[in-house]
Amino acid sequence: MSIVVVSFIVYWIIDWTSRLIWPSLLPAHFFKDPKSVRILGRHTMDVAAMIFCVYLGVQAQNDSMFLKLQDMTPEERTYGFHPTCQLLICCQLAYQAKNLIDSYMCQDGWVFYAHHIGTAILCLTGLHPFLHYYSPFFLGISEISTGILCILGLLDDDHGVRGLGAVFPKTKVMLGVFFAAAFVPIRCIIWPYLSYFFWLDMLVVWKAGAHSAGVITYALAVNVGLTTLQFYWLFEIFSTIKKELFSPTEQADEKCKSE
């Protein structure tokens, strides 16, 4: 648990350091709203955390010790220990705790609260060890899209720094394309595909006698919940794209009619 505590402190250091640095790099008018500094600090920390989690996920999957887990039985994969995966789980646990606090302060909404709490509890069960085999993707590589989203979020007037997107319109569009290109294959194709094999392993472990039926049930329930969220967010992405592409045209048409 010492790694969790250290990671949590590091995340706060990155956050607060960013709050001191960004105002000296950007024009003062971006900080008329006090929330702008907090948002910049938060998302800087988010990006740094996601880069590290993705790095750990890639490192784990390329490790020879991890590759041996692929040829093991479902029980061995479920309870096999891997040091890099353990580190990844600890870092994610600390991140979910930090992000839950940030979500509350920024009033992100109950969906995000449930996401952070549910993932944090799952990470706690992973310290058993439990599900190390699946952590490189679900807790690491899948965060590629999250990192891009955190940068994109800074350019949004509602959730980021008001006016920043207008200064960098091409960057905003480019990041939007990158995010969609990463989110759809990773979260909506690979995620449910690997979830299928995760379920197969869990059902075998359940029948063989799991260490805790409650933990297995919780892991399956969280997988269903998070998988559902991926498609909910996909719907949100398409809604945002539609709004960005068609709203200006519709507004122009209404202006012409009124004239």
C-alpha cells in the first residue's frame, strides 16, 4: 500500500505544480474563472498518470513472465502474480482516489463517481493478487484514449478553460479525430472482445472454486458496468460530433429565415 500512498502524493504534486506553472505560460484572461487553474492542474495530472499507466501496461504485456500466463489455466491466469501489473494496479488505485476527489470538486456527476469508486474497489481486489493477467489492457493500454480526452477537455468551454479552444481550433479538431480513432477500436472493439475471454476464465474459476464468490461476482458486474459505459460514451461522442458539425449550419439557417 506504500506505493498507493506515494503515487497519490505524486499526483497531487503534479496537480499543484501545474497550477503554479500554467498561469505564467498562458494569457491572464484565461484565468478570469478561478476554476480554470484547477482544471489545468487536474488534467495535467490526468495526462501524466495515463501516460505512466499506458507505459506500465505495454511493459507488462511485453514481459516474458507475463507471456507465460497466456499458456496457463484460467485459475493460474486469474491468480498469477506479476510485479509490473501489481505496480500498475497500485498506481490506478491511487489515481481513482485522486480523480474521485477531483470529480466531486468539479461536480462531474454520479456516472463519474460510480466509475471511480467501482474501479478503485476492483483495484483493491487486484492486490490479492487477482486478475493481473487482464490489468495491462483494462487498466493500462485502454487509457490511451483517456489521455487524449483529458487534453481535448481543456479546449472545451463547458468542461475546460473557456476560450482556449477558440485560440486553437485546428488543434481541437485534430485531438477530436485522434480521440475518436483511439476510443472506438480500443474501447468498443478490443474491450468487449477481451471481456468475452475474461468471462470465460471467471466462469471456469467460479466452477472450480473461487477464493471469493463475492469478488468474482463484483468483477463480472464491474466489467458489465464499464463495458456499458464505453457504449454510452460512444453515443456521447457521436452526439458531440453532430453538435459540432451541424449546429453552426442550423444556426445560420435560422438567422437567414429571421432576416
